Amino acid sequence: MKIDKNTINKIARLSRIKLDDKESEDYIKDLNSILDWVEQLNEVNTENVEPLSNISSSILPKREDVSKDTNSSEEILENAPDKLEGFFAVPKVVE
Amino acid sequence: MNNLIKGEKYDWEIVIGLEIHAQVKSNSKLFSSSSTKFGSSPNSQVSLVDAAMPGMLPVINKYCVEQAVKTGIGLNAKINNYSVFDRKNYFYADLPQGYQISQYKYPIVGEGKVTIDFKDGTSKDIRIVRLHLEQDAGKSLHDQNPSKTYVDLNRSGVALMEIVSEPDIRTPDEAGMYISKIRSILMYLDTCDGNMQEGSLRADVNISVRKPGDEYGTRCEIKNLNSIKFIKQAINYEAKRQIEILESGGSIEQNTMLFNTSTGKTRPMRNKEEAHDYRYFPDPDLLPLEISKEEIGKIKSSIPELPDELKNKFIETYKLSNYDASVLTAEKQTSDYFNETINSDSELKNHAKIVVNWITSELFSLLNKNNQDLNNSPVSPENLGQLVKLISTNEISGKIAKDVLEDMFSSGKTARQIVDEKGLQQVTDQGEIAKVIDEVIAENPKMVEQYLAGKDKLLGFFVGQAMKLTKGKANPKMLNDILKQKLNKKN
């Protein structure tokens, strides 16, 4: 797999990151060298091997269904750039 | 059954699949301990996990996992011992993580099926592809401020079960019946409160059209419908839209649509070019979810009687039709009410059909008219049982019984009290009825002439006159029989 200009633009758009031409070139180079390196794994035969989701052998810890009163509005909104009437206020989403 | 709809040029078949989102009825969220209570003040039930503060880690709610398994069993589905949580990546203001924790390749529940029952006694299986657990997003409010969208994160992180059907549904009615059936199963299991108005149960609908026998057409997905009425409307509109395009030589563009509930129309969502690049990958914050056979067995043994089992029991015990039994078992409160009514008097078992009719048509329509619910019906099951007994023993006629029920509904009196107080017992005395009929015949010689000349419809007129004279209390069958006899004798 090769990263080209189109791919890098798409990744940048999906990540909401703005890149200028110079940055795009740099990232194309970086990402391609990372991919080349990872591609060495293709030498291993993985036919009929299920993908591994996690390398840890421990078991997913679970909690009981107990709710804690958070009364969080003040704390949660503290870092919000804009808030109104107890809500986060964001630029109008037209949909 | 003909399920085709007519276009200008051809007959078309609609192909429908549903993705139902059912909120798990739990105290706390799927990966945090915040409360799930509906209608609290904005952002008051948001933990640092729900707000996606850096460094916070999700810890799964055991109860939510059990409810998903329970629901899977209720959908006759395969429970997977091993499932994985993935990140579904997209940007939206009410999704603070920038991704939704969901399940993609390895869902907790696999293939299953539910059965829907038609009025004509036939039924149909709708196959389920999967059920998976996922987080709900926050809520955006677009109409509170002219220049801002408001975001409330109380719903952020609440557990949802997404139930995906195969495209086995063919008509808007079937879609309605399917979601009703799912809702009914969820409510019997008590895994979701089924409240569509509050958004606890909502659906995305996939629709395509084709000529019968053809391959599936290109589909469009209508997002976020929260009533059965809207689902049917949206399907009808969208199917017509697609047929018009195809018949005028165009082709369908695969699209995500929104349904406008006030105009009844669908339109494509914006930002569609990025809509389908979710870049799923296993969430590194969560280990795979493993459930042992023993745990599944334990959950299985806790499952109550489900609508289909109850339906079969009703059919067998009371010789009810498939359709009657399915109406009775659609909601738990209805089947409970029926059970209490029919068990209130040993005689009623032989009149189950009458009991069903009085619950599902007469009582339901009174409840509807008064905006009330069966749970707090002013007419108790015992009292309804008493009324049915008065009908089945011919003590009062069905017509009078309707008035009696209305009286019971508003006054809270028993059927017996009302019948005794108002003297509503049916007249079953042959002589008395004959006397009234003689009177009617004597008073309407012209009508009798016309009747005898072949105007059969006039029979109803005579019946009506005689009923009026007996204040509706004459036994209708006897009245009819004697009337015919007397009139024909004149011939």
C-alpha cells in the first residue's frame, strides 16, 4: 500500500486537520516509511488465523449497575468554550 | 397476498430492512456510572468518561451485557461467547469521544428470527442478522437558539442494543408489525421500556424497490424514526420517490435520508461524502467480552413467558384464532388483563372469544377515547368478566351491554348493579315480543305492503321499531325470528 496526495488529503479531512503542501509531502514520506516497515509482517503466513483483538490474557473487568449522582453540569461545562442555559453551545449544525 | 405497488408503468415490490435502536433499561450507562434517568436538567448526568476527558477509561456494565444476552434469547438468536468492542469514528458535536464504542465484526448476538402475525391468520418470519451493544450519543437541539446548536450529554454513553433485520420486510404494514413485535418482546423481557416518544426505541429504515423476481435495487437509509406511524409514512413516500425515478429512466443513488415529520417527505442528508468512512477498529481500552455457557444458561432460566409462547397457550387453552391471540399478547398488560378476566369466573373459559372482543374492541376504544391506559382502566377485569357473563347467559343483549360498559367506565359501578338499577334485562318472553311486533305491524300497513312486494330491506325498519318499543331490550334473535314468521304469514 502506498500513500499518495489524495490519500493524505482524505486522512487529513477525516481527522479535521489542515495541512499545507509542505506538511502533506512530509507526511506522505513518513507514513509510507511506517507502512513499508509494517509491511514486513506480510511475510508471515496468517491463513486461517483469526485476528487478535487484544494481546492481554486478562478478562474484561465488569462493574455492577449502580448509578452515582454526578450533578455534573457545572464541572462538565467548565472547559467549554461556549455554554448557554446549561448546554454546550456550538456553531449551528444545519441538518 | 399481493404485496406489489403500482407505478405508472410497472408493478413494484418494496424491500425493507430495519435497524432498531433499543435503549437498555438500566440504572447506569454502558461504560460509566452516570445515571440514565430521562428528562433531567442538561448535562447533569455526565461523568468524565461520558465527556471523553483525556485519560478516562471505560468499564463495562455487567447488567447491560446480561440484558443484551436476554434479548438475544428472546429473539431466538445465537449468543456469541466471544465478542469485541470497536470504535466507530466520526465527528459530530454531540459525540465528545470522536468515536462511538460499538461492535462490528464480532457482535454479542448473532442470527435469530421473530414471527409476525397477520389478520387473515397467516404469519411470517423476519430474520435477524445480529444484535450488538453500543453507546448512545448526546442530544443536539437545533431549535433553541437562532445561531447556536445546544448539546446535552446526558444521553451520551447510555447503552443501546442495535437489532438489525434481514431485508425480509415487504410492506409498510409489515414494518410496523415487525417493530411492534420487537417492542413487545423487549417489554416482556423488561430489557427496554419501549417508550418510542422518549426515544428509548427508534429505527433506521433501509428501503429499495425492484420488479418482482429481480435482484435487490439500490437502497436508501432513512435515519432515526421514532414512531410506527412515521415509519410507515416514510416508507410509503420513499418507495414512491424511488419508483418515480426508476420509471422515468433514472437510477437510485445510495443515500442517507432524513424524514420530515411535518411534510411527510424524505430528503438526503448533507455531508454525505464522509458519512460512510467509519474506520472501525477494536477499541484498545476494552478487552474482548467473553460470556460462559453457564452464564448464558443462568440468564436463560430467568426468562419469563414470551408473547409467542403465551399466544400458543391461549390458542390451545381457549381455542382462540392466531390473530386474536397475537393481539392479546402484543402487550403484557393486555395478556395480564385477559388472564385475570377469564379466571374471574369458571364459566368464562367457554366464552373466551367474547371476552377477547370486549377487551380488544369495546374496552380499548373507550380507553382510547378517554386517553387512558389499560393499566389504570376504570373497569376491572372482574367487572368486565361479570359483564361478559351477563351477555353469554342472554341476560342482556350485546347492544345494551355496550351502554352498560360505558356506564361502568364512567360510574365505576358493576355490570350487575347497572343492569338491576336500570332494569335492562333482556326480554326473552316470546309472548311479549310477539305483542310488540303485532303493534308495529298494525301501525305500519304501507311498509308491510312494500315488504311483501319484495322490498326485503324493510325488515331492518321493523326490527328497529320493535327494539324502540322494548327500549332495546328484546332478544335480537328472537325478535328477528318472530318478525319474519309473522310477516311471511301475511303473504
